Amino acid sequence: MKDAFGHPQSLLVLGGASEIGLAVARRLIARRTRTVWLAGRPSPDLEAAAEGLRALGAEVRTTAFDALDPDPHEEVLGKVFAEGDIDMVLLAFGVLGDQANDEGDPPAAVRVAQTNYTGAVSAGLVCAAALQNQGHGSLVVLSSVAGERARRANFIYGSSKAGLDAFAQGLGDALHGTGVRVMVVRPGFVRTRMTAGMPDAPFATTPEAVASAVEQGLRRGSETVWAPGSLRVVMAALRHLPRPLFRRLPL
């Protein structure tokens, strides 16, 4: 069986214009990855991302993918796997939403949930089945520390990530022993376009730092990765803090 978990030669990024996803792709290309698929909504950003990775020496293809339209997921992603084995799938799409607005706009809140959770369930199951059929590979899921415990300031986003995190853990258990592994990545506040204009949170990090944590997790065969690693201890404490005390925190 290929050593696809620690050293993927081929990579499929779901959310092909994701800054974290592209940082991971660049880091893996610098090591061993030679073939990259970027799946996302057709846009100049997606094509620019592909060109940037080609400049690093990788063979890069793009394919149209929309998390909010799950009906074609099996067909679209099936065509990617039909072109050859995929050693690693990185589920990197997601939206933050606007908590203040979305609380008064239920359809907008639903779009956050559909993108971050139900879209990921659909794509995750399709890719898991394809990886299992080929007999090897890894599925790396970008979750968030926000899913560890919902905060007043972003409970819509946090609840969607909590669902994604639980789904990914359960999928990993279901795939145990099949040759396919699932790794859940829980970044803290990441400085990206999505968080531009927001004040830095404690333990703020960068896409490149998250990519480094992903690479280390792959090399170690980890099931869960925190970025930065110190958040593991912080969130363990916050997870068990009584709710009356938790509500008083400036989170």
C-alpha cells in the first residue's frame, strides 16, 4: 500500500481558492506532491491559484465544485478520481458568515450551516467512498476551535463547525482498518481574507503555520491536529468551564 498519508503524491483541495488550502498545497509540493486538483466555484481567483501552483512545478487541474449544490458532487468528484488515484483530499471550504446579521436573517444563517456542514457531509462521504475503493489515502478536514464550544459572538458558525468536527471524527472511526484515514485539523483564529478587518484573537495564526501543522500531523499519523498546538490545553479548560462563568468571558 502506498505511503499516501504521510507523503501524498496527489492532492485534491475542496475549496480550491482557500488560503489555508493553498498554503498546504504549496508546502506539500515543496516535498513530494506532483499532481493537484483544485475544486471550487469557477472564478479568476481559482485560476490564479492554479497558475501559482503550476509555477512551483506541479501539474494542476481545476474542476467546478459548489458546496451548496450537493446533487452533482458524486459525478464531479467521481470524474477526478477516475483520472487516477488521489492520495489526499483536503476539505478546506467554509464561510464565517456575519453573526450580527445572520441572527435576524435565518436564510443567511442556513447558508452558513449548509456550506460548512451539509456540503461537507456530502463531499466528505463521496470522497471517503472513492478513497476506500482505491484502497488507500487520507481525508484531511479543516474544522475549527470554534466548534469545541459555541460562543455568543459566533454560535452560528461555531455550531456548523461542531457538526463538521463530529462528522469527521465519526467518519474516521467508520474508515478505521480500511487503509483510509481521517485527520481533523482545528485552527484558531487565522489571518486570512475571511477574517480581514477583525481584531486579532489570542493565539492568532497564519495559513502557513496551519499548513506546517497539517504536514506534521500527516507525518505523525495524527487523528487530530491543533493549530497552534497550545490551543489543545486552552480549549480543554474552556470546554469544562461552567456556563455561568463561560458567559462572562469576553469571547
